[in-house]
Amino acid sequence: MARSERNGADRTSTEARARFRETAEHLAVRLRWLSIVAIPALAYLSTAPVHSPWFEMLVVGAGIYNFALSHALARGRSGPALSLGTAVLDSVFLFLMCWLSGGIHSAIITYNYLAMVSVSMRLPISPSLGIGVLYAGELAVLASMDGSLLTSELAVKIAYVFLTVAFVSPLVLDARNRFAEVLAGHEAQRLLLHRLLRTGEAERRRIASELHDRGGGALFSLLHGLRRLREFVQPRDAAAEAEVDRLIRVTEETVHDLRTVLADLRPRLLDDLGLAEALRELLSRERALSGIPVSFEVQADALPDSECSLALYRVAQEAFTNIRRHSQAGSAQVRLLRDDGGWSLAIDDDGRGLDGNHTGLGLTTMRERVEALGGRFEIRSVDGAGTRVAAWVPEHNSGEGHGDSSLPR
């Protein structure tokens, strides 16, 4: 158990570093856009304005580079190699811009220190010091161009580079550790919620089994006995005949209601035939209850495992309860897709919307179910223009036993 906890802590720390680095990369993109605007302004408004087409081409190249980088980050392409590579490229761009705008005395030289702040946020202290050495070498090259290599000014500028790393890196490390603690707390809450939901579903299954085995069997015996009793009632005894017929109808309705309760507690088709068939049966019942036409589309070559299927089924169940009770919708559409290493379920209706209320108990329960599996949940609603409930769950491997919630007919 100690090893499992240690492995969990290591995973959380790794995830925290990755998220923190990704956030820093996005921040660096915004800083570059600001620099791409501010650097030319400083260069053209300085005491020695820049008049070089190469400088302008460099600024355009920096814009293209930053656009491509922001596009890559938007597609989830981030990592230590990307951070190190962008840090080196940033230093090259700044070196060339300083070279074209006054060398060591350029007004742009202060951006070296801002760039080092960004580097220290994205990289651990050892690579940050390595990038600092690169910046120091570039400053030395710029200083050698005008014969100020051995001046105190160069030493001060290089000292600023390493002081930036010395001050920023510990702050970043502390922030990342605190973020890891928060992330570990959220992960512990998610796992606890997951266990609670699994316990609740196990209890639902147990209750459904008890109702089926005891209540269902008793109702079947009662219904069979009443039908046999009907055969012995004298045709001339109309009152007794009518009473037996009434009891048969009441028992049949009770059997039907119990089947519905069992389907809500633990849908048989979900265990036997999978999520798609269970959703079809759910939508068929909803059409009968509400009269709302519902279309269903499945685009998946495989179906989720038991745990993911159950979460998505409960989302659909709660969503259609809200549609039936509150939406006043004329139609609804359901789509089940294989998407991004998991499965997504989208439910759209053309009802009156949620009136700005996205925090009801049912909606909260749906969100908790999906997020407990590491998924995503989203509600989009416009007053008078319908609602979309969308859930995505990642692929899991959690084989559960099959249950039976059938009732006698």
C-alpha cells in the first residue's frame, strides 16, 4: 500500500509539473505577442532608431513562429522538449534583434531579463541556468562588437540574468509544489466520490436483485393465482368476476411499475447488450412517457466498459427526466460517439432552456458522475432556444459482473 501511495504521489507531482509548464507556455505565448508589438516600438522610438529591413523581417518571423507555437499548444503539444526548444529560439530572436538595434546598448536588451523570467517558469533550475549561460554568451558577443567586452556594464547585465534565475526559480518551485498539493487533494476527492458512486450503484444492484427475486416472484405468483381464480368464478356472479378482473389489472400495473423501477435502478440491457441498446430502450420509454420524438445516433466501433457505460446512461437518464419535467421541448436528439480516447454523449433538446439555473441537484450529480471517472461535463443552454448536455468519459478497464433485472410477464 505504501508503494501504491508513493506511486500515486509521483503521478500527481508529474501531472502538476506538466500542467504548470503548459500554463507557463501559454503565458509565454501572450508575452511574446506583447513583445512583438513593444520591441519594434522601442527600436523605432529610441535615440538611435532602427532602419533595417532585416529587423522588420525578424519581427514578422517572430510573429509567425509565435502563431505556430500557439497553434501547437492548442492541440495539446507541450512538454519539456518544447519548453527547452522555445527557450533557445527566444534567445536567438532576442540576440538578433539586439544586434540589429544597437548591440549591447540596445533598448531591447532588458527583454533578456523578462525572457529569463519566462524560462524559469517553464523549466527546472538546471536547464534554466543553462539557458542563462546562453544569454550570457550572447551578451558577451554583443559587447565584443563595440569593444566593451571587459567593462563592468557587461558584468552587471550578466549578473542580472543569473539573479533572475536565482530569484524566480525558487518561487516557481514553491508554487508548483503547492499546485501539486491542491491537485492531490482534488484527486483524493475524485477517488472518494468514485468509490461512493460505485457503492451507491452496488446498493442499487442489490436492491434491484432483492425486488426482482422477492417482490417479482410474489407478484408473479399473485398474478398467476388471480388468473386461475378467474377461471373458477361463476359467470352469473358478475360482482366477483368484476372484482377479480380489477385485481388482475392492478397486479399487472404493479408488475409494469416494478419493471420500470428495476430498469431505473439497474437497466438489464446495459449489462446484457451494452450502452447503445440500453439507451434505445430508455429513449423508447421516454417517448412513451412524454410523447417527445427522440432521434438516436451511434458512431462507435466499440462500446464503453461497464463503469463508463453506467455513467453515460445515468447522464442520459437524468437529462431526459429534466426534459420531460421542465423543458417543454418538441424534439430531442442523442448522439453517442467514440472520441479522443473515450466516449462522448450529447443530448440536445429544443425546449425553453434552463433559465440560467445550471446548479440543480440532478445536474450536479451528472457532473460528479462524469468527473469521478476523469471525464468532462458541459451544459449549454439559451433561454427559449434549448439545452445541450454533453459528457465525455475516458476509456477504462473495470469489468463488472452481469446482473438480471427481468420480471415475469
